[in-house]
Amino acid sequence: MYEPIQAPVPDLWTTGSRRRSVVIEKVCGFHQLDSYSCGAAAVATVIRAYTNYLKPKHWFTTLRYTNPQPCGGTPTRRVRRALHELGFKTTIKRSLNAANVSEAIRQGDMIITTVQMPGQEADSTHWIVVAGCSPDDVLILNATGLPLFSKRWIPWEVVRTRRDRRESVIQVHTGLAAWVSDRYPVETSEKRSSRWIARMK
């Protein structure tokens, strides 16, 4: 059950005249090559979102600790382990609600979670990165072209209702990533979201 929305948190769930959309941004520079490495791709996406470059050593670390498998993909614990090895701090959230998403984005963090793929068997889920928001849009960074993400814009309600509740929601504290903060300027979440969404319009 989703928690009630308390103002002034933006209401991500209510449909109406200002229905929220989801912007799907394909991440340049790498692509998920198989059907089961989306966990590794999501971790790599977080790195690319901050540095605009994925160093080979970071990709090898990602693959080593996510260890994606043809049967089962990558569970939450291995996604978190890879993030921790790369210097990111994470928090587990047990639900994907408006308060979680809005607060994370305001803090400059990102959300990694899984969604059920349409037309697939019950255990076919896909890791995605929720990376930004504006008054009208939610930004998802995606490294593959699986069916749910065949369009750039989809209703947020589609993502919310397809959330796979067997896996946890991981809040990635990107502002606390030691190896990032030493080398790269950290944009505010508002600036980063505006820049990405502007590219889509």
C-alpha cells in the first residue's frame, strides 16, 4: 500500500490534468548486451550520470560484484555490494512512494529499483535508475531497449504499478561517493534534472 502524500511533496501518483510522465534517457557509451545484466548496467548508469565516463576499472568492479547470472539476474544484495565497492553509500527503502522519490532527488541521490516487464513471465524484472524529476516529469536512465522502455515517454503510473515488490528499493547517496566528490563537481539535483530533461524536449 502506498503512503498518503503530504504537501509540499509533489504528488507523483495522482492522475489528472497534470499527469506526470517518465522520461526515458538511453545512456550513451554502453548498452546492456543480454537479458540478465541490467543490475550491472544500473550500477554503471549511476557512475555515468556523475562522471559522463565509465572507466574500465569501474566496469570490471561492477561486473565482479554484481555477477549477473542467466537464471536470476542480479539480486539486491549484489547490486548494493557493487555500489559499496565503488564508494557509494546506499539506503534500503521498502516501498517506492512519492516521499521516497522526491526526497531522494532533492538530496541529489538516485533510486535503483526493479520493474516487471510487460508480457514477460512473473519472474522477469528489470533494474532501472530513477535519476531526476521536474514539476511534470520523472527521469529514468536506461541502458537497454526492453519492451517497457521502447518509448521515450511513458506514464509514471506504468512504472509505479509495475514495481517488483520482491526486491528492495535502493537509494544511492551519490553526493557521498568518495571517489566522485574528489574528482568531479557535483551538480545539484535540480540542475542535473533540468539539463537532462531539456535534452529530451
